[in-house]
Amino acid sequence: MKMKKNYRIAVLPGDGIGPEIMEEAVKVLSLVAEREGVTFDYKYGRIGGIAIDTDGTPLPAETIAISKEADAVMLGAVGGPKWDQNPGHLRPEAGLLGIRKELGLFANIRPATMHSSMVEASSLKPEVVSGVDLIVVRELTGGIYFGEKKRYDGPNGEVAEDQCIYHEAEVERIVRVAFDVARKRQKRLVSVDKANVLESSRLWRKVTERVAADYPDVELSHMLVDACAMQLVRAPKQFDVIVTENMFGDILSDQAAMLTGSIGMLASASLAEGSFGLYEPVHGSAPDIAGQGIANPLATILSAAMMLRLSFGMDKAADDVERAVWSVLEAGHRTGDIAADRSKAIGTKEMGRLVCEAL
Ligand code: ATP
Ligand code: MG
């Protein structure tokens, strides 16, 4: 990917802690731009509850336009008790589902990295989780989520159907993303399916084998989803990149994330065709702590690093941001969610400042 001089970033802070954590991520990005001699053009848009209040819809047309014109989107979080009783189309979460669809995002990428200085905070065995550094690549547009759904009366009571469909082209594009990701890492890809039972998995495996011919430098293996679930808790260090279909990915990405502990540290990317992507923390809007200045901004800052790497091809800058985060943690700084001693916890702004300083 060739680096450009100027990138347009749509910034959608959203609700709850969204604006607080986004502010720190933007500070880090601005520092990166200065160091790298590029410019980032930020266009702010409303999404979620705040957009319901001001625009009467969780996803205003203007927000879609800003996002489509951008090179990438940074998203905070949406939702909160204020809108929980709203009808479906006026729920903040409808804005999130809407924008993912509008932008054609088909690849969800969720890293789970256990840094050495965080091992002690884990509830799992140190010898199992220390050194975990893996990425789950999940297909987002196909499978049982989007197949035909039916409910009808049969001779022995009600019947329910969920169809699971995968097209060759859908499998190919997600598997290519996964191979590309693996190529930049340890070059080991595990494709997860249920090929002993499901026809869609047998197609998945066939396509994966075919695509693998274009990536002779990446070592491909296949694993059944039940075996993968077991291996993830037994010996997670064996994994580098995992690629899988929509529902298996939903489950395995949450499982993998919890190996590394805090929700306040988990980043994610959702990619479209080309280099466009949407980047957001895995956690929600955390209404219980919103406005208090205590939210952990690291998941959003690490999501920004993913944007630098995956949408802008700024691999070195991405590494630098990640290293800055790890060095701040190594120095013992913690927000409340990851602090062993909460009385010593620092706030959102201080954490952002320390990352900038380390950078
Ligand atoms: P959603 O329904 O939007 O997925 P949720 O309600 O299940 O989200 P979160 O909003 O992620 O969950 O919050 C879960 C818990 O984690 C809350 O107690 C919240 O305060 C805490 N939390 C989430 N994100 C952060 C963060 N960045 N920093 C500190 N605590 C956080
Ligand atoms: Mg919630």
C-alpha cells in the first residue's frame, strides 16, 4: 500500500464514554501525523443516541456521507439507558448496524494480545495466557445470520429454520484478508470450520485451499470449531491468525478476547473492499462511568493504530503507537478498569497524555 500525504478520517464519537475516549485517540493520531509528515483531516459526525436526539435518527444521511467520503472511520460507542425503551429503528444500535451495512464492511478483525505487564491482572493461569498474541478474522456479511428464516406449524408442533449460505466469492474475499493479515505477522493461518458436518464448511475449506496457493509463504491449517474452542482455552499461544465464518467468529472472537482480560483494552477493525475500514473499541458506551473522566482510552487508541496499519499502510507508525501503549502499561500506569489498586488509578486524559508522551 502506498502512503499518501493526506488522509480523511470520519470521527463518530457517539454516546456515553465515546466522546471522552475518542478525544484521546485523536490526540494520538494528530501526534502521529506531525511525526510522519502527513495530514489527517477530521470530519466529525453524529451517530447513535446523540443523533436520535438532534436529528431524529440514529444514522443521519450526513454521517453516511462523511463516512463514505473518508479514507477510514473512527467510531466511539453508541447506546445508553436514555434510549433503551425506544422502538427498534430509533435505537442507537440501529445506527451501528446501519453504518456497517452502508459501508460494505465484510471483515471483522479482532486482536487479542496479552502483554507481559498485564498477565498478573488476568484471572487465568499465567503460563496459559502470557505470550498470547492472536487475531480473529471473522466474516461479517454471510452465513446463518443472513440466510432465510422461517417459522411455521408442523405436524409435531412449531418448526423453525435458519438457512446458512456461503458463496465462493464471499469465502474467497475474507480468506484473502486473513492471508494478508497473516503475511504481516508470524505467517500462520488457522481456518476454522465444521467441515465434518456442514456443506458450507466444505466449500469454505475448498476455497481456502485454492487461495492458499497464492500465499506459499503462509502456513495454512484447518481446525474444527469445537477443537478450536478447546484449544483457545487450553493452549492459546499456538494461534497467530484465525479465520472463520460469521457465527463461529462471533463466538470465538469473544472467547479469544477474554483470554487477555480487560474490555477497556480491546480494539477492532471492520474492513470493506480495498483499504477502507471502520475502527472501534470492542466495548460499549459504558453509561455507568460516562462523563467521569475515568474511562480507559486504550481500546480506542489501539483501534487507531489498526487504522494506521490496515487502511493507511503506516505500519511503522502503528507499531510505534502500540509500543507506546505497552510502555505506559509497563511503567505501571492503569485506569480504574485494569488497576489492581483503584486508589492509584489515573483518568482518561492522563492515560492519553502518557501515551502521547511515550510516543
Ligand atoms: P454493549 O451492550 O454496548 O455491547 P455493554 O453494556 O454490554 O455494551 P459496556 O458498555 O462495554 O458493556 O460496559 C461493560 C462494563 O465495562 C461496564 O461496567 C463499563 O463501565 C465497563 N467498561 C466498558 N468500557 C470501558 C472502558 N473503556 N473503560 C473502563 N471501563 C469500561
Ligand atoms: Mg450496553
